[in-house]
Amino acid sequence: MIAFLTLELHIEAAQSLKDKRQVVRSLKDRLRAHFNVAVAELDPSSLWNRATVGVVSVSDSRDYLDGLMKNVERHAARVANNAGAEIADSFVEFL
């Protein structure tokens, strides 16, 4: 099974593309280090206050992946809030 979590971020504090990249990079690095998952920015747009981040993990247990993605989402919300952003939307797909 493959779990794919999509996080839509609204970065209120961003005043430039550099601010946006700093928030996204921090989120990606922390999720990788804490959960050992693959993380990437999905929709690199020129909007300073919006970002889409994808998180992927693979396991033979759907229950494990479901719990992992819930924990990743909670942790991502804390990291984003500390960086001056919020998660506007999120959803999980299982393949």
C-alpha cells in the first residue's frame, strides 16, 4: 500500500518568495527527519502565500499508514503554525 497525503498551506506571514521557501523547506525537513517519509513541494507557484506539499509512505499495512498520515498531519500543523502558516486543506489517498 502507498499513502499519499496532500497538504495545502496558507502562509500568512510570507512577504516574498524567499519567506515561502523558508517555511516549506522547514516543514519538509522536519517531516522527513521525524517520520522518515518522502516529502516534496507539489505545485511550485509564484504565489507567496500558498504552497502544496505532498507526503508519501509505503507499507504492507493500511492501518499503519492511516495512523502515520494522521500523525504527520498533526505534526505538520504544529510546524506550520510555528512558522506563521496554517494548513488550509489536507487529504489522504491510498493506492
